[in-house]
Amino acid sequence: MANVYLSTVRISDERAIAPVVYRRAKVGQALAPEHHLVWSLFGRSDNERTWLYRRLTDRDLRIISTNAPKSSPYAAVVTMREQNFDWLKPGMRLVFKLRANAVQRVVVDGKTRKVDVVMHVLHPLPPEERSARREEITQAAYLKWMQRQGAVHGFLVEQETFQVLAHYRERIPRRSAAPALINCGELVGLLTVTDGQALGRCLNETIPLHERAVLTARPLARARRASKQDG
């Protein structure tokens, strides 16, 4: 199984970041400049994106990539390690944190479309019911989506630990087209590995496939030790 790089990157002071990038950034449009910033760590000689990232704090990003990032004038690589996922074994329990653009395929008027898993359930409901059941439906829709992913990629979600921390929409400006609207969910919980090789392939192969999902997973015992140290 091929190795990947797990890196923590710290954004430079905004005054040092390319003005052309941040001048265009407005409220609700943060993803566009962030993508420019991450690109600066890998160069643009290769047009294929081979990285995924998630924001940890206002200044820090976590990146998983098939190539090693290099510090740029806009961001510094603070930590980096190369690893594979050969250590994943059936029965292991992992803590996960996931930001996902969770979609499913549906047929509408004879055509197949991708729809957000939450909005697909909420949309047909009357406004009053939609408002009253939004939290319940959001939790259930994301759980079902995670269970479907697990059936394919070698893990079981421990339902009683599963939480949806947030469900929101990102607006990404595009030069010659209408802005792209992406619904995102922040998901946390515990999972049990059922097929280590399948889950390892999933963690590796989501990078070149450009899936808009970033999964951070670590063994439960290690996560508990880190929690005690933080406390």
C-alpha cells in the first residue's frame, strides 16, 4: 500500500499572504483562498490535485497528500510524517473526525442526479415540520451515509457515539461560472475496523479521486491518552 504524507501547516500572517488571493475573499468564500494557499505548498506544475485538507484552527491546517508539501511564503509546514495504513486490523476501534460533502445519487425525471443527503430528506417536508425535525433528520441522514461508506470501505460506525457537530453550506467563487455551493457536515465518533485493507485503500485513494471528504482516524487508546494530557 502506497505511503502518504500527514502534515500540519500554519498560515502566515495575513499581511504576508498574496493580496490577490485574500482581496477576493469575502464572508462565506473562505475556501477559495485556502485552496490557493494549499496549492502554494505543492506548486502548480502538476495540474492534478493530490491532497486534501481540513482546518484545525484559524491558523492551522491538517493536510494529507501523496507528495511532500514544502513551506511557501504563505504557509509553513510545521510537522510532517510519512506513513501507510498497514497497521489497520479488524476489530480495532478508531476515533474519527470527518468533514464531508455527503451526497447520494437519485433519479429525477429519468435523469440521475447527485443530491445532498440531508436536503434530499428535508426538501419535501412542509416548512413547520422541516424546522422541527431538522436536527433529527440531519443526524439520521449522515449516520445512514456513514453506514453506507462503512459497508464498502471496511468499518462499522458505533451508532451511540456518532455526532453531527455542524451542517453548513460553503460558497466557492469561480472565474467563469456561477459560484459552486457545497453542503458540508462535520462528523465525529468511533468506528470499528472490519477490513483493514479496504479502509487503508479508502484513506489512500480518496486523494487522487478528489473526494470532498477528509477523515482523521486514530486508535481509541491513543486518543484517550491525548485527551488526558490535554486536560
